[in-house]
Amino acid sequence: MKVSLIDSGKRFNRDWIFRHLSYSFHQGYSYAIIGPNGSGKSTLLQVISGSMQISEGKIEYETESQKPGIPASTVFNYISICAPYLEVVEEMTLNEFLVFHQGFKPFLPGISIEKIISTVGLEKAAHKQIRYFSSGMKQRVRLAQAIFSDVPVILLDEPCTNLDVAGISLYHQLINEYCKKRLVVVSSNDETEYGFCNERIKITDYK
């Protein structure tokens, strides 16, 4: 999988969030989008995900079997995103939520829901409604549904938000075990979250 931004820019009203950004993201590599709070890191990540349109330029998605590109209407099938602002279905139990999610995006081959719940350390909460989870537990759920989805592109926006020391250790374990052959993009200003990334993009270079 390859994602290419070509002279791309995004603005809200008259304010440019970024402009003249040309960059290619390749599967098997990890990238960090860095910059101060409010600089547009999350906006760029949402543009890459296909959930937000750019204001100028182009964005292209390619796989070895689909060239010159994947239609914009089907890009979501290739991408998972984890972000603290994305809601989980709080009326469902954890087990129900993962079954529900699997109906849209299958999990990695050979990985069962029981295995996912065990890996993220939430066995005792498997049949508990997510509304009663702590903020850290909910973030573990978001990481699980993103990283265990069988897709080539993983986008992570401030992935360690609300995680304690054990949760941060889990995050790095998930990256090491399940993401090395995928395209990973991390939006963050905390090196704890993106220290493993091969390349770094300063959003302030494209203002």
C-alpha cells in the first residue's frame, strides 16, 4: 500500500492548516507527524484517512494489485484509525463491540476476539458495558479495534492518551508484534508515542 500527497493543502475558511505538501507513505515503514498543539497534525491524519477532503492538490492510494489507484469510496477498507476523539459504542459490552466491529473490518488472520481481549488485558471486563470503562480502558479498546483490523494502513492520533505506564508498554508491544509490515502514521508531539518511527514530518514546515 502506498499513500501519496501531491502539492496538497487544507484550509478552514481563509486559514491554511498546511499547504504545498508532497509526500509518499509506503507500507513497511512508520511515519510521525509532529508539531505543537493546534498545528494541524490531526487534520493531516484525517486527510490521509480519507475522512476529510483536501482543499488543493491530490491524494492517491495504491496497492500492488490496484494501480493507478484505489477509488476514494473504498479507501476506508484499507485503513484503521485510533484517536481519543473517536467514540466507541458505550451501550455494548467489550465482546459485543468487537463482534460488531468485525462485521465491518475482519481481524487479522488467526486472531480471535478472545485473543484480542486477553492481549489488551481486559479479560475481566469482556462482558461489561463500555460505558463503565475508565478512560484508559476505552483507549485500549480503540487501540485494539485499530491494530487488530486486517488492513495495511494504521493511523494513530495521540495513541497513548489516558494510558498509564502499563498501557504505554502495551502500545509498544502491539506496534512491535503487529505493525512492522504495515504502513503506520502517528500524529503526536510526544516522542514516547512516535520514537519508533522511521521518518518524521514537521507540520510547521508546510504552513
